[in-house]
Amino acid sequence: MEIELPKVGKIAEFTPEQIKEYIRYVATMRHNQRRWFNQKNVDALNLSKKMENELDDFNTRLLNPVPTLFD
């Protein structure tokens, strides 16, 4: 099951359903990180790294205080 981050441009545009998707994504990432630390499962490590990078990019874009001229 592939979980994706919600498609949101600004923090004010978050709907309750998108907030639930975001929380589900973070919970899945944390679950895979725990799997790596507990079982040393390489697949869990790769998935958690991928999800962490996507989450970092999403948060950076979402919380960027600099306004953008072109979207």
C-alpha cells in the first residue's frame, strides 16, 4: 500500500481529510523507521529514507515564508 502526501500548496489550504493523510504518512514513515531499528530490514530503511526526504521537501515547500511569484 503506497501512501502519498496530500497535494497542498499553502498551509491555509489544508482540509481535515488532507491533515489525516499527512498524519497517516508520518505514522507510516515512523513505523518503517522503527522496523529498521528493531529488525535491520533494508527495505524498511530504504522506504523510510524515501518518505523522510519527501516529507522534508513537502514541509519546506509548505512552510516557506518567502512568497513565490509563479506556481
